[in-house]
Amino acid sequence: MKDWMKSIDDAATYIEKRLPSSPRIGLVLGSGLGTYAKERDLVRIRYADIPHFPRASVAGHAGELCLAEISGVPTIIMRGRVHTYEGYSPQEVAFPIRVMKRLGVSCVVLTNAAGAINTDFSVGDLVLVSDHINFAGITPLTGPNIDELGPRFPGMSHVYSPRRRREIMQRAKELGVDLKEGVYIFFPGPQFETPAEIRAARVLGADLVGMSTVPEAVAAKHARMRVVAISCVTNMAAGIGEENFSHMDVVSISEKVEEPLTKLLDAAIPLV
């Protein structure tokens, strides 16, 4: 059986030796969102060079770990994530979050590209995730518990910090950034959802749908880290919007929201 804690320690030790300062915040950039803070990087490390680190294989995910100063806060940034649909286990998907915890990170900010189920949302909207539904039914907590990180049965009542959400919503309003709020439902992918699945998701109370974020959020909550998640609406979900939608369309739309997302992240990171 894999010794996850040793693998986490190996990866963290490799990264620590290359960082000029200890990160306080972890930021995960989703599909097409990887250009954020690129000009402010202090260090860049390829995932492929880090022991045991999973390698991103999807277009729009650069596969770099970076350290940057965001509004004066040392922030470790993942430019691209991995997904279970690439063949990775939930534990492998959550591995970078657990490495961040080992590095001393106390809060993670997760971003993603998502489809809108809520018809009040539009393509290009930014949405603060208030809660999630794990429709995929998979979790990084399966198997022996890693006691050094968290308890066997962690609560999931407040995965996404209510206090930080309130503060970020207020800051977005002050900045003139139109930030909405909603529930994210996690499907495993890689196929996009059927219209029937989207109708079911709507009945369950979901506003957004995507193929990431939830395993990372669960792992972070288990490890007693604060969690904030921001979705970029890249399309209306099946049965609501265009039927012939591709991953490259997702990346293209994500890149177009760079300016408001940059403004929002620069303001949000000091708050978390």
C-alpha cells in the first residue's frame, strides 16, 4: 500500500529547497486561467520535476508550480490541475493540496471553468462557490486515513468559508466586479453532461457543473484548511445552451475573463 505521507514529505522537501519564502495561500488555476500573475513569479517548478507530483495532460493546464507575491502575500500557484478522468485516483488529484498543507499553506483558492445550470448566469460570469454536490461519488478520503492531516470522519457543513465568502463578495462589490454565488455539482467527465443529467442536477439544487475542484476541496477541508472556490462560466449546460461545445471553447472563454478574474484574485487573496 502506498505511503502517502512519505510521498507528500518527499514532494514538499523538494519544493521547500527552491522557495525563497514560505507560502501562506495556495491557488489552483483551472482550464484557460493559467496566465494569472505570470509576470509576478519568483520561482517556477515543473510538475514533472517534483517527486510523486501528478502531471497535467489537458490543454489549458500548463503544469507549473509557481511562487508569487500577490498583494504582498506569498502565494503558491498551480498553473493547471489533474482530474480523475485523466486516469488519476482521487488521492492523486488531491496530492498537490496535501503538499501545500505540508508547506504551511492555511487556505486554498480553487478556480475552475464551469457550465451554468442556473439560467440567471451568463457566459463570462464569475461565481463564488457556496457549496458543492459530489455527484461523482468519489473522494480522496477513501482508504486508510492520513491521521497526520485530519480526522477519519471530517464534517463537510462549511467547506467554503462563509466568513471569507462574505468578505470577498463585499470586496467585489467595492471593485465593481459582478460576482455571483452558487452551488457547484461535480461530475467525473470527461464527457460533457446529458440534458437529463443537467435536469437532475437542477432538481438537486446545483447552479454550476464541472469536472474538478470537489476532490481538492474535500482534501483541504479534511486537512483543516480554509477553502474558497471561484468558477468562471464558460458555457450554458446541456439542454440550456449550445449543444456543440468543446473543451477548446472552454479555454477560449476562460482566457477572456482574465481582467476581472485578476482584479478579483488580487483583492481576495489578502482576505483569505
